[in-house]
Amino acid sequence: MKIAVDSDEAGIALENVLIEHLHALGAEVYDLNLLGHMKVDYPDVGYNLARRVADSVYARGVLICGTGLGMCKMANKVKGIYAGVVTTCTLLKACVRAPTLRSSLWVRG
């Protein structure tokens, strides 16, 4: 399963740890690293990843930010995306393995 991951400044430290955890679960993980390419704010990061999941470039997406609420709100504005805030790795593991979820994003606050 192809999973895209990205974060704003508040989530950079957690992003690498989460990518390693997803690799351990057997996921094919892609770090979009939008901040590494240009100066952007969280709405740009959230929209970029959500758009790619909605367009089926990736099966799932994980956004990481300070609280998770702003990214979740932004991602949910993209048609076909259903984003929710996930606060533990155990919950993330359950979400990644859920066979019924399509065009989904998880936001880590």
C-alpha cells in the first residue's frame, strides 16, 4: 500500500519516527516533504497531500502538525477525502490495516 506522509514545522521531528514505524508495518511510504521544496504554511501541506490521495496517486496519507486540527480541516475540504485526527501509533496501525477505508487521511497532532 502506498502511503504519503508530510508535515508542517511542528511535525518534522515526529515525521521520521512515523515513517520508520509505517515501514515496520510493511507499508510503502513516500515523504512528500513540501517544506523542503518551498516556504509554505500548513494549509498548503494539507491540501497538497489530500489532493494526491483523492487523485489515487497514494492509497492513504498521513499529515503531521501541532494539533492535527488545522490539517484535518484543510484535508476534509478536498472532495472524496475523509480525514481524522489520530493520537496514537496503535490507532494508526488499525487505520492503515482497515480494508474498508478509501481515500483516507490520518492527521497526527
